[in-house]
Amino acid sequence: MALDFVGIDPNTGGGGSPTVWVEDETEEIIVQSWTADDTLCEKIAGTEWVPGHTLGIPAHESVIRIPARMVPILKEAVERVERARLHRSAEECSEDSGSSGDA
């Protein structure tokens, strides 16, 4: 898994800070940020956000907080994933058209 660094919280003080990476191959955005406190997790876990969807936070998921000042960094991450997807799609189309040669 090769991570491509996108950005870090511009108000970082040198310690652990919210950070964003992109993993092109899996088309995923990876985020490190502050762990949500118990009050927020309880509020999220106890609310039916989508009708019929199971309440709670699954054990394999985490709730994190991302400062709004990081929106431009998150947008850049989304754009990078979209570009990687388009590039991969174009390569696949090129490979498909190249394999239909004359016999």
C-alpha cells in the first residue's frame, strides 16, 4: 500500500495532527484525526441516521473529528482519487482496444 501525502492540519503544533493521505490503488482516502469523545460517540451510536440501519458504531469503525479548516485538503484528496480512477479507467480502455487486433 503506497500512501500519497495530501496535507496536514495547517494549525499543527508539531505533535500528532489531523493528516490526510490517498491510496491510489485502492482508491481510498486515509485520515488521521482526533478521536471523538465518549459524548459524541454515544450521540452518534444512539441516533437512527438512516431508517432501518443498525444503531451503534460497528467494532471495525471509528468516529473521528476533522476540523473544518481541513476542507481544502479533503477536497484535494477527493480530486486525487477521482484522477486516479479516471487514469485507471483510461488505461483499461486502452488495453481493451489494443487487445482486439486483427486475426
